[in-house]
Amino acid sequence: MPALINPSILSADFVNLERDLRAIATADFVHVDVMDNHFVPNLTLGLPVVTRIAEVSTLPLDVHLMIEDADRWAPEYAAAGAASVTFHAEATQAPVRLARELRSRGIRAGIALRPASPVEPLLDLLPEFDMLLVMTVEPGFGGQSFIEGTLPKIRRARAALDESGAATWIQVDGGVSRDTIGRIAQAGANVFVAGSAVYGAPDVAAEIAALRDLADAAA
Ligand SMILES: O=C(CO)[C@H](O)[C@H](O)COP(=O)(O)O
């Protein structure tokens, strides 16, 4: 499957969000970071803004919840128009039940891991999810440098998926750039979130194309 590039609007201009959504029209999904200032030490946006983004975006929404009590809130983001909702394993009591609830609403369900959270307890459960998000920086802020020590986790997840035959995607988020995307794709990821690399580029569309090409060439 060709690599998917999902720009993170965490690096967009929130005052000119519609303009910055149009700028990424050649991407695959728009990655929307929801932060509650409890699960992570930052606050971004919530249901009313996600609802409006879903109404104006030409791209499907890939919502990443960095919030506590995912069991309570994740279904609300499905109702708000997300195509995919990813919640943190560290923020749910019942990850499989929550994924089944999201999938029953016709959307994709993702599960995310902080850099220090092990993937091993999830390996047998991966077919229950449409996507595993491996955080490759500490969640909360854009513009951080990629944590190299997360690569073995991606490799272990890819090996488990290859063995089981499950179609679960592996997404990475944090420090994705022209410098790192090849190594990440080689490790087995196929969905790439990039914030500062895309929105900081002089030509956003060209950057999306370059990242996609580099990932496809390395996979
Ligand atoms: O989830 C996030 C932070 O928690 C962001 O999506 C991520 O950090 C993207 O930013 P960058 O590409 O600049 O590292």
C-alpha cells in the first residue's frame, strides 16, 4: 500500500485554519490533535472546532485524542464527522470495547502509545484496531526531534501484523521529516503525520509529495 501523508494542523495558523486546510489538499487525511491540558500539558481544540473542520475540509479527518477519559469522549468525535479516531491506550479502561464502538459507527479506530509505553501487551489485539499510532515524540507539542528508540517498537508491531495477516495500519507521529521518514518506513510504518515539516516548508504541496516519495522508496 502506498504511504499516506497526514499533515498535522497543530503547526497550522489557527486564525487562518480554512486557508491552511486548503494548503494540504493533496495529502491523504488531515491530522487533528485534540489536547485537554490533562493527558498532555497543552490545550488545542475540541468538539465544536472539529465539527467545523469536518464541514469545510475536503480531506477525511484523522483525529488524535490526547485527552483523559477516552471512553467517554471518543464516540463524540465519531459523531462530529471524523473518519478515524485514535485514542491513547493509557487513557482508556477498555480499548477493545471502545474500538468496537467506533467501528460500529462506520469509522476507523486507532490506538496510540506514548514513546515509553510497550507494544507487547497489544500485539495479539492489533486486529481489533484499524491503526496503531506509535508516538515518536512525547505527545503535546510539535517541532520536537524524532526519538530513535521508538524504531524497534515499529518493527515489532510490523512483524506481528505480517504474521497475523491483519490489515492494521501503523502510523507514526512526531519528528517526521525528509531526514527521518525513510528509516521509519523501513521499520514498517505506512502512515506518516508531519506538522512542522509540512507547514514549515516553502511549498507545502511539494513537501507532501517529497515525503510520500521518500516513504514509498524506502518501504
Ligand atoms: O501529536 C503531535 C504532538 O503531540 C503532533 O501531531 C506532532 O508532534 C507533529 O508535529 P511535528 O511533525 O512538528 O513533530
